[in-house]
Amino acid sequence: MQILLADDHPLFLAGMRHILSQLDETVQVHCAEAGEAALQLLRGEIEFDLLLLDLGLPDTDGLGLLHILREEAIMVPVIVVSASENLHQIRAALAAGALGFIPKSHHAVQMLDAIHEVLDEGEIYLPDDIRAHIDRLVANDEIPASQGITSRQRQVLSLLAQGLANKQIAQRLNLTEHTVKAHLGALFQILKVSNRTECAQKAQRLGLLASDTPLN
């Protein structure tokens, strides 16, 4: 598993290296202390399974980096890890494609559980209190059903609704599994859901699925 950690605090980087080594014996952690350095790695030959991103990078901030990733179609699952718990920044990061937010105040077990929730269970991770605040912020938002959903994401959505696992979707569409996870994360944000079941059900209610698509 290849993980990129983008943060400009050396002590935090060292601590996270140790924590991430507990995820899996195959974990390799790459570090970038600035946004441009992270971009160079992401544009390179390594296919990253996860980007852990601080929003306060010294050159390109985290939100700017998320938008660049979207513009360049660099499909990597992203979790924001930050000391700031500014709700508007967190919401903006989620809208830009992040799959979750982990406060730096979390202890090691909480961080590992959050990463597992995103990578293994396909969930959007937010601490309960932050999720409640974010839900209140977006409660009255209206999102057109098709806004921001690409043709590829519609294909992923259709196969998800049929009950296919991420690995099966990846094989069917000739994608990598982490690209499928990134597409699902974007769909979760657009549809304002937090798991696969809610995603399929809401897509059906909004008419995003073909009429003959069976919900599994």
C-alpha cells in the first residue's frame, strides 16, 4: 500500500509514519512538506492508494491541491488531516472530493479506524460532532440530481446499485480499485450520503439510475 502524507510539520510526519506502519505490513509512506512536492509525486509513476492531506501547506494550500487533483483527473482517495476544525473549510474539502476529515487531536487508534472506514468500508469519515455540524450547514442545500456527476461516475453508480463490490466494479470498467473508491467518494459528496446503500437508494429516488437497474 502506497500512502502519501502531505504536511509541513516534521514531528507530525515522523509520528504519522509510525502510526501508518501499523495499517499493513506492506505500507510504504512517502512524505511531502509542500503542495508542489505532493503534486510532483502524484503526477509521477507511483500509484498511491491514499493521500493524507493537511489544509495548511506553505505553497499550494490543501483546498487548492484538491481542485488541481480534480482538474488533472488524478484519482486518489484523499483524507484531510488537520489541526483546524473550521467547518466551512471541512465542508469545502468534502465538496472538492475529500473522503473524510481526521482531526490531528485524534489518537493513533482513532486515526487508524478512520482510515480503515474510508479504505475498507467505503464510508465518508467525520467525527460525530463535526458530522452533526456539517449536516446542519447543508440541511437546506438543494443539489440538482445531475450536478457534477460524470459519465464514468454514472457507470460506477449503476454497478454499485447492482450490488457489485469495488473490486468487481474496477474489473468491469477496467479501472484500479482506488480509482473506483475516489469516484464513490465524489458521488457520496454530490448526493450527500455517507455509505453505499444510501448512495444507491438516493440515486434511484433522483432518477439517476436506469429504470431497469435492480437495487441489491
